[in-house]
Amino acid sequence: MHRSRKVTLLAGGVGAARLARGLARLVKPENLTIVVNTGDDERFHGLHVSPDLDTIMYSLAGLAPWSPGWGIKDDTFTAKHALERLGAESWFALGDRDLATHIRRTQRLSEGAPLSRVTAELCAALGVRQRILPMSDDAVRTVMRTSVGALPFQDYLVKRRARPRVQGVSIRGASKAGPAPGVLRAIRGADTVIIAPSNPLVSIGPMLSVKHLRVAMQKARAKTVAVSPIINGRAVKGPLVSMLRGIGKKADNASIASLYARVASTLVVALHEAPVEKSLRGWPVFAETDTLMSDELGAERLARTLLELGEPPACG
Amino acid sequence: MHRSRKVTLLAGGVGAARLARGLARLVKPENLTIVVNTGDDERFHGLHVSPDLDTIMYSLAGLAPWSPGWGIKDDTFTAKHALERLGAESWFALGDRDLATHIRRTQRLSEGAPLSRVTAELCAALGVRQRILPMSDDAVRTVMRTSVGALPFQDYLVKRRARPRVQGVSIRGASKAGPAPGVLRAIRGADTVIIAPSNPLVSIGPMLSVKHLRVAMQKARAKTVAVSPIINGRAVKGPLVSMLRGIGKKADNASIASLYARVASTLVVALHEAPVEKSLRGWPVFAETDTLMSDELGAERLARTLLELGEPPACG
């Protein structure tokens, strides 16, 4: 029944990748589209790295580890060690198999292929049958305004291990960026749009900063369900809590609800948070499931809940 | 005694790398300069690969295998296999450690560093104390004119395994190229210049096609010794014989002598060839050594012979 639903997922990295795998167990591949943040994209060693696209792609190709982390399961780091010896910066660890992705992507981009086409090629080569779309073919870059100055996102997150105090987030290039081909259609044509339990500021935020994408999401509000990335006042992964505090918000579901108020009509929160947060700012809050997705079956359970929430009311 | 001689070696790939290692056993590192062919340079996967520079560099760093072949000893090919899966051409096999060199080189070149500087950086990182200079910082590319049309050198040699019949060799970009910084000084200032047993058409030829380098070599003729790459009418490695025939020459030492007549004053040939070729076109031919260099001691023996040939006559 869920298999024929058309579902579009807005995705950041690891949490979104888990949910994508859960959805892939329920929805026909051709009916599942994942629109992915590219604000984290960065050049390392002169190569174009798209961390979120790769995390989603590797996950759906069955190549990613389930536990938090990026890259390819059981990858080796021979080239990384050799690059270190040659004096290259090595704070962003790229495995040998992973490196092939970045080399190929960089080559195709330099040949003039847009990121969306390159992504489709990579997915086809890895046997991914769901559609993975970058949010934009244009360069949009997340820059963290911090106590030590403006830092490109990976510099802040990986090199400095998210230690600098965040004062704000800038999404550079967003005003000139358009959605990648297929993105608007995927949002408009979906039966259900799901916002993954990703960071609303640096994973979903960059997508919503692309004007036409944001407008499409606002129009799709009624059919859009967001999953809160907050559990017990903490994010499962990443520096969301300190970021929220840095911009003057509490690290709670109410903050998440306020950030998504114009683009989603339901918030799904972790089960045990239900008693305290039956509704937030007038939203229906749905809280019957495990949003942690500690294994693939957990991801499938959450996916099923989301699909049921998005179902049209039964007739009669 | 040899240690304080200033020696400059004109080098192609594997044969030259062996001789470089032999020379390195006898000459002080700061007195040995190797000027290397870059006509074979090519982009693979969008990365700048300099096969001859790398062969020489890896050899002097103790990273190369002795037996014919390129790349790094015991390298792994994880990224190569992943690139194949992603649909990239894979006829030029780059190992994981080797790949790091090309990634780093490409990055530094894209940052605006000239190839000679990048080469010096890579050598320093790998602990190579001899000076390795690309023949030019400009793009000079060897193109084979063959029975199936014009082919970039690596395409002819590796992809098509040197099967197309060679009708000629074009060195593109040579007329606009200048020698890399330090090359002319290395030739002028050397006590002995040695032309390695490399392919005179596609390894040494591209160097001599760079005008100022050629003129410097012509002026250095009296102190220059060339080692013939022909043994028993065959080349130790590579398609030299069919190339020579393709341009209407015999595959013998007389052909080598004619090709080097204006830039070298002595030709060293394999020991057993001595009886038949005491002199060629009026050249002194020296033939007392094993030019095959089947191991490092063999390379040292050849190097010693070359240094002795280049010695000034003893006084008294």
C-alpha cells in the first residue's frame, strides 16, 4: 500500500540516510526521491566532495556503515596516508574507495556536467534505484559565523570539531541559486514530503534558502511531515544543540517546530517526549515512535509511521 | 673521487631511473641533477600524471620496484577498482599511494605553482635529495602519428599497447616551451652530462625539441655521454624498435648514434656489441659494460663507467 506512494525526502547526512534506508524498504524505488543538502560541499585536495550526497548514496547502495560516520564501510586509507606524507592537509579523512567518487565527480564537473547529472551517473553506477537530487546545481555554501570568525562548514565541524561558539549561519550563494532539475517537481508531485531528522540550520536550512525550493515547500506544507532531530534535549549526532543556543534558541522540539512552522504541518518527536509536548505552536505533534533508528528495522518503523501520517483519511 | 663530480642526467622512464639509482650511489646528492621528460604527461581522471617524473622520483625515494613497471612498489588498487565501478576509464592503472602524488600535484598546479616547484615539493616530502627537474614548466606533449591516426603518447603506449604502426612523432607545444628553471644551468654547469638509455624519440626527443635546452645540449656535446637503449637489436623495454622502423631507421646503435650526433660525443653500447661497432659515424663508441642494469650493482657499474669516461685526462 505504501509502495505506490510518491515520497520526497529532504535530507542532510547520517540521520537522513538512515531514514532513507527505512523508506526504501517500503516505497517503490521509482517513487522515492531524496533532495539532498549541498551546503556542506567542499574541496579537499582540489577534489569536489559532497558529504551529504555521498552519505545518502552510499547508504542506499548498501555501502555505508549504519553507525554514525561517513564514507564507505571497511574502506582503506592508503592514499590518505600518502597524501599526508606529501604535505597535504588531512583533517578530512577520505578513504580510497570514497576518493574514487570524488575524483570521478570532480572530473565530470570539470567536463561541464552539472552536479545533478553527475549524481545520477554515480547512483546508476552504484546500483541506486531511488532518485537522489542535489538541492541545487549551483554553488551554495554554508558558512558558520563563530567566535573565531567566519568558517566554512567543514572547517568548523571537522577541522575544529565544532568547538568555536556559533553566532549565526550564513548560506552563501543561495540568492543566486536555483533548485536542481527535478527538485520542484519532486516536491509538488509527492503524496508526502518528509523532512528528515537532520540539522534544521545547516542541513535543511540551506535547502530552504534557495528561493523556489522554499516556495514549493511552503505550498507543500499540508502534506509535509518533519522529524525532529532532538531527543532528550540532545541531537543524535552533531553540534545542533550548541548551534541552537548560539542563535538564541532552546535545544527543544519547540525550537524545531518554530523553524519548520511554514514548511511542515506535523512534527514527529521521540516517543517519550510525548507527554510534555502534545502540541507546539498549534502544530499537531505526533509522538509514537522511535526516532533514533538504531537499526534498519527501527528506520523502517519510523518510515512506516511517517507514511501512515501522510495517508489520506480512509473513506467511509 | 666521483662524489664531487657534477653530473646531469637527461632521463625518460624506467631505464633512466635505474641509472639514476646507480649514479646516486656514487655522486653526492647535491651534485646530481636529473632533467626529466614531461612529453608523456597526461590527465587521467582529471589528474595530472607525470609518468617519467614519478618513476625517477619514486626510484630515488626507494619506493619503485626495480623490475620494469611504474608506480610504487606493493601499491594497492582500491581506488582504481572503485573508479572502474563508477564508469571511469581504467586502462592506466594508478595505485592508491601513487594516486596521492597525482592528486597533490594537480592541486598544487591548480593553485598556480609551476611543475618544477611542485616536483621539488614532492621530492622533499619523499626525502629525495638529488635535484629532479621537469624539462619544462610548459605543456609539451608527445603525439604519435600512427596508422590509425594521431594518438597521445599514453593512448598509443598503454591503451593500445603500442600496436598501431608508428609513422612519426610530433612534439606539440615544444616551439612555445622554455626549459624549466635550473635546467640550462644544470647542463652548462655539469662536469658530465649523461643521456640515459631511454627512448631517443619519445623520451629524450621531447627534451631536445625545447629550443634553449637543445642549444645548451649542443654546446655541452664534448662532455656528454649517451647510453644506447639498444641491446641485441632490441630495446630493454618499450616499443623503440618498431618506432625506429616506422620512421625508416634500423633498430641498431648506428641509428642511436645518428640521433644523438649533435648532442653527445660518446656512445656507450652493450659489451657484446663491441666487436661489430667499434665506431659509428666517427664517434668514439665505448663498450665495456653491461647496459642492462639488471640490479642495483649493475646500475652502479654502468654509472662508474660513465663517470670515468667523463673524467678529465689524468695529469702527468
